[in-house]
Amino acid sequence: MRHIFVIVNIVTWIFVLLLSYKWPNSLWLFLIVAPFSLVGLYDMYQTKHALRRNFPVIGRGRWILEFFRPFLRQYFFESETDGVPISRMFRTVIYQRAKAAEDAVPYGTKYDTQAVGYEWIGHSLAAIHPDKETPSQRVKVGGKACLQPYDASVFNISAMSYGALSSNAIEALNKGAKEGGFYHNTGEGSVSPSHLKHGGDLVWQIGTGYFGCRTKDGKFDPSRFAKTASIDNIKMIEIKLSQGAKPGHGGILPAHKNTIEIANIRLVEPGTQVDSPPVHSAFSTPIEMMHFIKELRDLSGGKPIGFKLCIGRKSEFIALCKAMIETKVQPDFITVDGGEGGTGAAPLEYSNSVGMPLREALVFVVDILIGFGLKKEIKVIASGKTFTGFHLVKSLALGADICNSARGMMVALGCVQSLICHTNECPTGIATQNPSLASGLVVGNKAKRVARFHKGTVHATFDLISSAGLSNPNQLNRSHIYRRVSQTEIKRFDEIYPNLTEACLLQESCNPELFAQEMKESSADSFMPKEYVVEKRLC
């Protein structure tokens, strides 16, 4: 093919020269031929891509098609239900609710109701009409040790940092939270002026990098923490142990997103890539972590303190519960993140193959808390792929008290799922620090969209609950949701995920076999299972 290109190139140049000799006005043809010739010669002699060496100019078509592939698939070939990570069906309903447009669908479901995995809520012949005031119902977060409990909405904004998101995006989310009466999780990038400008309720997330409350060497700084935690907008504090996007990996802020402003907020060096450690330095055992929770509660003046995690090894969460029992210190809430990933960019292996999926993780956390007699004092927050009222209902039925959404809120802001969040070139001005792109996002308009999406989704949630004959989300349980487990068999969630008896794990004779191995492995003195601790000491 290279030889053919050389021959064609020579013939073309001879033709253009003869043509321009006879008709001088045709000299403009050189402007077309010259670039192709130069690109072709470059392709022939470069050593990086064999395809371009063998097929000069033409071989570049592969990269052009690769570039347009995601957009062509999304807009022309993708069905309503098979798009990932968010299908067109869910993106559409988010856009509709964000714009206060009609969100009803014609002609029935687009799902195959005979497919394994299809799920639904059982309605009741005693269905009730939803009270117009019901959607404003709040969930109280704060145990006995909490001096400033917080009444949270059932649906809120999940963790997304300023730095990963633009200042305009953060402002719009917070303004929307203020207008809609729900909270906005800061993400581990600390509290920025954009979070505080519009006065929306905040959950301050503290990760392993202790951004906004760290010393120069990256350790936890109690005085800086106390100063920020005293801000009235901050209603709760969340310790991030791990996140669904890359559990056990730690967060990454690319150097091109680490501006002087962001560096000042996070208390790091500007223009450098900032890697959050995979683990905390303020504690190294479950018992030490409980003491850290108490310290934060005291420093914050008694605000609700919780932690977020993606479940990995089950025995480690059981170890945390054992530490709660031993120290008599417990969090006010636990946020469960699914291993399906989230807004954070991550290596493929972490997004696909690390961490327990949300549903199984949520069931496990709720069951273990019930088994240790801790659930009454601790609220459980489900975080992951929550776009509709039915998503909320499923999580609430499994035992969650509150649900968070990150990707749903991004779509409400106007995200078009271009999947280039990590490149700083987000076309909608959401996941970028490029001022020209971020300026395209109008805060006032997008804030209203976020508030409307929240309102519409909460209304749909309570509508579904009313259809089941219930008046309160607390009345939902696993018996209300059905799942097709085979072509001929349907099971309720309580049959798939049997409920544990209250405090059964505190009685050795009653320990369920399901958790027997994890109970043996776990210890309040170590996150690692006992068998590994022993092996390490022997070595």
C-alpha cells in the first residue's frame, strides 16, 4: 500500500503541475494536494503505528471512526434500555423531570418482563392517595451521642469534589440543594467557596488526604477541622474509607485540574497530581477508628459523624461493628457505595472487578447492623445509580434510610454522557476546570433543573409507596419487591435476602451460618482477618 501511495502521489503532483501550467488559475489545487502528501510522507516514516506506515493517510480513518464511535452509538444505534452506564430511558426521564416536562411514557414498558432479573413493586388493593405534604417528610440522622441531629431528605446529592467538577457545577448543585431542601455532599476535595456561596446544606466528606484539614505532611489537623466544621452550612461529616469507583485505590486529582484556587482549598501544592492514599493515617484499627469518630464529633460540636465505604472483605465490616460494641462509640450514619463505580475516573479493573455491588453490599450492611443490635441508632445511606423513584424504593425496601445520587444529578445539570470526564474537556462545563467550558454552565438555570429533578423523583417515590398501600418509607420492607429469578420462578426480596433477627450476632449460639466464617475472622483490633494477622506475625 505504501508503494501505491507513492505512485498515486507522484501521478497526482504531475497532474496538478501540468494543470497549473496550462491553467494558472488552478494553482489553488496545491493547497489540497500538499497537506495530503505531507501527512502521507509523515505516516510512511513514523515508527509508532504500523497501520499508518502501511496505509498512509487512509489508515488515519480508523482513529477518526474510533473518535466518533461513542457518539454515533449513543445518538443513532443505541436502544432505550441497553445504553451504559446510564441508558437512554433513564437519561430521558432525568432530563424531563429536570425541565418539568411531561415524563409519562406511551405504549407500555420497554423492558422484557419475562427476562431473568426483571423487578417490580407489588401494588395494593388498599392503595392510598399520596398526601401533597408527604414528600417533605425528613429522616432524622443522629444517635444518642449526637448533639446536633440533622433532618435529611430521603434523596440527596452524592459526593463530587470541586476540582473534579467545575465551580459553576458545584454552585448549581448547591443552589439546587438549597432550593429543594436536600443536602449536597462535598466529596473529598474539601469545602470550597462554591459550596458555601448559596447556603445549601452540606455533608463534608473527609478522605484519606484530609483535604481542608491537613498538615503540611498530609496528616489530620484537628484545629483546621474544628474551624471548618463549625460552619453552619455543614450539617454532617462523612469519613470516606473507600469509594465505589476505585475501592482500595485512593482518589486522583490530575495536575491539569489542580489550579491555585483548588490547591489553596485542599492545602496542597498547585499544578501537581494529588494522589489520596488508599488508607487513613489517623487510625489503623477498628477501635482507633471509633475513637476518631468520637474526636470528630467532639471537635464539630456534636454534629452527626458517619463513614462511607464500598464493601470488600465482609469480615472487615463486622470488625467495625465489634469495635462499636466494645468502645460504645458508633457513627450516626453509614454510606454504602456500590462497586459499580461512579463519577470518579478509575482504572478499568477497579471499575469492573473490585468491590461489592450496591444491592448485595446494602443488604449485608443492614443485616449486620441488625444482627449486632446497632441499626436503630445508625442511618444507612445507599449511594449508586439512583435515577428514578423505583431505584429509591428498592434501596429503601432493602433497608436504606436515605439515598444519594451523583450521576443522576450530573445528568440533571445537563451532562450528555460524553464519557470524557477525566480529560478536562467536558463539553457541558460540568467535569472541567477549563474556564471557557465551565462558563457555558449557567448556575441559576441548572440549579432549578437539579431542584426539579429532586422534587420529581421524590414525588415518584412517594407515589409508588402509596400504590403499595403505605404512607411512609419506613414501612417499606423486602416483602414489597419482586424479582424474576428464572423463566418460571418469581421471588420476593425477603425470600432472596432473608432478614436477620435483632441482635442475633451478639449470641454465639444464634450466630447465622451465613456469617460464621466472617465472625471468626473479624476482630475489633484489626481490619485484616485474624488468619492473615497470625501469618504476618509468624513471617
